[in-house]
Amino acid sequence: MTELTIAFGADDANALTETLAADLARRGFALRQYGPPAGRGEQWAEIGERVALDVAEGRAVTGIACCFTGTGVSIAANKVRGIRAALCIDAETVRGARAWNDANVLCLPLSKVAREDVPAILDAWLSAAVDEAELANIARVADIELFAQFG
């Protein structure tokens, strides 16, 4: 894995997925792609899982998963231990997800995100830093995950 690898998947190949992939490539990222944009037939649940596993297992520094509402890939990704997938629709929500939740997988709704918003969304995802005032909350989420696993 290169340090500039992003896991990227979507359950549809369309203008938005093309724009996302092209923008990430322009920024110098290698992509581990899933779903129709990669010429594969995975559906939203498998895409959410594969993107999340790449991040959790260190094959990618972050992940971006897309489906019609973004909800399905978000739910699937959040089932993977260590993943904090955030369903976002704009750059401001993305900034909050990174800063306040230390989100590591971005989930986008193909039905709501405009192609012209992609650069701002990716700028926010790739540049926002964790807000140190939120570290206790972020740690609590990790504790919840641990307690849920061991009951």
C-alpha cells in the first residue's frame, strides 16, 4: 500500500463517480476501486464493507463509499471494527465529521451531491484535522465499539 491510497466504491457508475475518481487521481491518490465504476458488480452492502476493510486493515489511508442515499454504504461500513463512516452531503458536514468524529470513511449520496461540489467536499475530507476538544468523545465511541464486541 502506498501512503496515498484511497479505497473508493459506488454501486453506480455515473458523472459523480467519474468526477470523484478523476479529482482524487488529479490529487495524486491511487484508488482501490469497487463496484460499477471499477467494472465490477458489487452492490452497496459489499462496497461499504470492502471500502471499510481496506481502511481498517491498512490498505488505504481513508475510504469513500457511495450509493443512492449514502445510507446503505454507511451502515455496512460502520459494521467493520475501527470504522467511523460518516454520511455527508456537503463540505461543512464533511469538516465536522472529520474534526468532531475522526471519521475515516466518507459516505456520499449519489442522489444529492452535485458534481461542482466535489472539489470542496474532497478539500474538506482531505484537510480537516481532529478537534482536540473532541478526543474524549472519540475515545468514548471506541469504548462503545469494544464493549459491544465483548458484551
